Amino acid sequence: MSQEFQHRDLCAISGIGSTDFSRDSGRTPITLATQAALAAIADAGLTPAEIDGVVHSDYDLVLSSHIAHSIGILNINFWGATGLGGAAPCGMIGLAVGAVVAGLAKNVLVFRALNGHSGLRYGRGTAVQRSAGAHFVGGNGSFDEFFLPYGMLAPGQMWAMIARRHMAEFGTTSDDLASIALVARERANANPAAQMTDRKMTRDDYFSSRMISDPLRLFDYCQETDGACAVVVTSVERANDGPQPAAYIRATAQGSGPQSQAGSYFSALMREVLTVQPSAWTAQTLYQRAGLGPSDIDVAQFYDCFTPTVLLQLEDYGFCEKGDGGRFASSGALDLDGSLPINTAGGNLSEGYIHGMNHILEGVRQIRGTSTSQVAGAQTCLVTSGIPITTSAIILRAAS
Amino acid sequence: MSTLNNAPLPFTDDLDTSGFWKAATEGKISIRTCAACETVLHLPKLYCHKCQSWETYWRDVRPTGTLYSWTVTVQQLHPAFPTPYTVVLVELDDAKDARLIGYLEGTPELKMGMAMRASFKDVEPGVTLVQWEPDLNS
């Protein structure tokens, strides 16, 4: 084993758990987190008393010590948080792996809980909601003063601008974005837990959905979801003693790229090139650490707050050339029988928006062979987290 | 919550960014720039990450640029911004690494890379927004 990347294959995800995904949970985030955590711990064949570390997201209202208390852990020896927001989940796994490898914890609970529809709706812009009608915005390193006063308020507007750049530079079309939305919806239709499980979508439906921020339509946007997801990260030895097939964590990586400016979200519009994202740098690190490349990936769960988010990552993770993401997406490659099936539970677009944490659970199901859209013989799964500020990714693999 | 009916205004007294807003009240665009290597330091910051210099200054640039991208927002996000409206991202002619945002009412005809010209809109005493529109004279 390479001494340089000595976390390779040393840890595994031994348990997964989630709540239902809804638009109005009627429960607080701590209740949602507690339900998902208990489910994940039971799935791992453990009791809460055996959890000694916790990782949460920087966007979560529930902190590590809160969930520890809630599920009855006597004492946690390790906790931490990472972010930013949707960029967190795979980095949270990385943090847990680091803790286990370093001997700081044995069984680490990693969770994300939010009322993304009945509570704070990220899609409407968090800065304006948090300012609660304040007359003046920005300052203190937020740089919001350069964006909000101009009506630049929500993530979808920024992704619309990025998509338009990609269209202008490379000839990408709305038809290509539709291909991504349709794949996610078809996988969600097979997944009874998905918010869109009963909602079929045709290409015509996509094009007749209302424009939100041109060129992005309603079906280019992800769900807004109330719910929680959790996993248990532990050593492969302990995972192999558990009741479930271990999903080995081949490698983890985070990456900022060289132009991760200060400021909240919209600062990413200052990147030298909008069509190359932090995922390009993260992919290099991840593949190097894994000793694997894109051709070794059997199935992928791409973070998908918007359809163009997936398109850019197809390029950045090396599944096609830069600029060819649209044509690749429309080639059929992303279908269940294609060369790279993606987002097999429906993703943020159609399963639910647990801020990318649900992508990790689906990655584990593919490795276990229990997905509702199982890729036959899947041995490896790439899972990515959000862009455009920073990002993170992991590769899961079967014990083989 | 009565102020929600008003558009949010920029906080103009930030230690790192106030120079931009002061210049705007004088009808100018000023971009933080490294005195040693001329690297554009926008969003404004005091230290040059390229050449590790603290010698940085506000450089006045021409109020012209090109359209780098835009979006037409159709679904309302905030009562102060009736839809549809257009948000433009403009690359400055004199500071290519700086992009500024502008607001345009409705759905003006736009083309990628078209010439844009700044205007300066006083929105409150001491607060001026730099806005952008297609430069029909270029």
C-alpha cells in the first residue's frame, strides 16, 4: 500500500439510515437527525453507546454534540464539521475516515438534517432570508453588497449564468440539460422513497415546465426537501463484522481549486473560467489517492442542485472532454444500461435534497447491490458533493 | 418587515470594499489592484495573492466592459425586484479579471460578448449603484 495515501481501503461505511423525504416533515431537524442516526446505527449492527465520534455539516442546525445527546451517547471523543453547504457530505466522510485512521474514534456517525422546504428554503437565497429585510446587506467578508442589491439573490440565478456560458462556449443546449433531468426522474420513478416517485416526466414536460431563471426551468432545479440522512464510518475490520456488506471507502478528497474567493456563494462568479469547477482539481486528487481513473467507475452519484451542475462534473471528473458534457449527457451514456449510470436513486433533482448526503447512501446501496436501480455487478461508485465554491468526492468499492 | 418592499442596499463602509462604493458616488469605477504586479484584486482585498505584496491601491478604470453572461429571472424572489428582470455579469475592459453585476428591468435584447457601458444610479444619499446597459454607441 502507498504510504502517501494510507487511508485507501482502510475504512468503510457499515450502516446507512434516513427519514422519509417530504415537503413538510412536521418535525424539527434534531428529531429528523435522531431518526436517521438511529436507523444508520441499527443498520450497522451497533448501539448508540458504540458511537464515539460524530461529523456534521457546517450548514446544519444540529451540531455533533446535540445529536450525541439526543441518541444517548455517553461521551464523544471526536467531532467536527466541514462545508461549505452542499460541498460538505463527501468531505464529512473524509473527516470521519481521518479520525478512524488516526485512532481518534472507532465508529463515527456522519449526518445531515434539514427542513429544506418547510424551513429555510435555500432556493430562494439564504442571504436575503437571513438578513430578514435589513436595509443594508454585505460587508464583513460576505461581499453580498456586490450581488444582492442587483437582484442577484439565489443559487439558481448563478447556475443560469454558468449554464449560459457553457452554451455559448461549447454549444450545449437545453435539450442536453433535459437529458440529465430525465435520467434523474426515471431513476426516482423506480425508487419508492423518492419525492418524485409517482411523477413521470417526458421531454415535452421538461420543455413546458415554467422558466425560473432563463435558461433554467423548473425541472433544472432540485427538490426542496425536509429530511435527514446518516451513515456510520468505521474500520473495514469492524465493518466486515457487521450485518451488512461493507462499502469500502477507496479514497476521499476535497478541493478548492486556485480561485476559491472569499464571500458567500456568488463570489464563484469571479473564477477565471466559469466552466471549470473545483471538481476538476478534486478529481485529480481523488483518482490519484484511489489509484483509479474514470474508466474504473461503474456507477456515479453526482451532486445535482441543478442540471448544469451535473454537466460540468461529467467533464471535470474525466468522463468526457471539457465542453462535451452536453453531448455526453444526451448520448444515452447516463442511462441505467449506459456506460455511466448516474444518480440511481433520483439525486437532488428527483429523490430529494438532503444536500448531497442522500447521494452517499445511494452509493452504499449500489455497492451492497440493493439499489432500486441496481447497476449489475457494480464494484465501484463515485460519489460527489456540491460545487461551485469548493467540493469533495469519494470512491466506494465492494469488498470483492 | 416593512423594509422588505425596498431593495437591499449595499453596505458601503466595509474596510475592504468601501473604496469601490466611494468611487461610485463620484461616478467612477475603481478596482482594487496590486501596485507591484497589477493583479486585479476583485472582489476587493488588501493583499496580493499573486506576488505576496501588501502594496495595493484603488485603480480607476473605464466604465466599459463586455457581457460575460446573464440570466432573465422569471420567478419572483423578492418584492423589490418585479419579474421578469435581467441580471448581467460584465467583464471590465480595463480589468479583465473583475466582473461586476448589473440589474436591468424586463428582458432587453442581449448578446454574449456585446459591449456594455456603466451608469451610476444614486439610490440613497451616499449610496450609488454601478449599473450596466448595452453600449449602443460602441
